Amino acid sequence: MTVTFTDDDEGKSVVDAGETTLGHVTEVGSETVSVEPDPELDESLLSDLGWEGAAGEEYTVHEDAVDTKTEGTIYLQGKL
């Protein structure tokens, strides 16, 4: 099942299947969301996500990477 992003997703937490908080949605596009990484994430986890780079940079998550979403959380597929 494909998840569709809506404006209501802005501000939601983004987590992996293991409940690790990866960041928060800052902007919603038609098939993507921009995610600001949690400042507590270490460099190796950011690297596993393909999110290594400049501090404070936002990253894109595509709908096909999402397992499900709830009122306050977007769950990505798989555990990191």
C-alpha cells in the first residue's frame, strides 16, 4: 500500500520500524517530505540513511519508503 503525503504531515516525527526517531517533517511535497534530522543521531546512522553531510541540512523521504503513518508519526520501512 502506498502512503500519500498531505499538508497534515508537516511537523510529524519520522521513525524507523525500531522506533528510532530520525527527524521531523518540515515541508510536504506531492510525493515527498523534507525531513530535518534529529540532532541526537550519530554520524553512522546518518550515513546508513544516506543523510550524511552538512549539519542542519534537510533530506527528502519518498512515499515508497514509508510503511505507514499515524496522527503524529511517519514510520519508514525497516529498522536501521
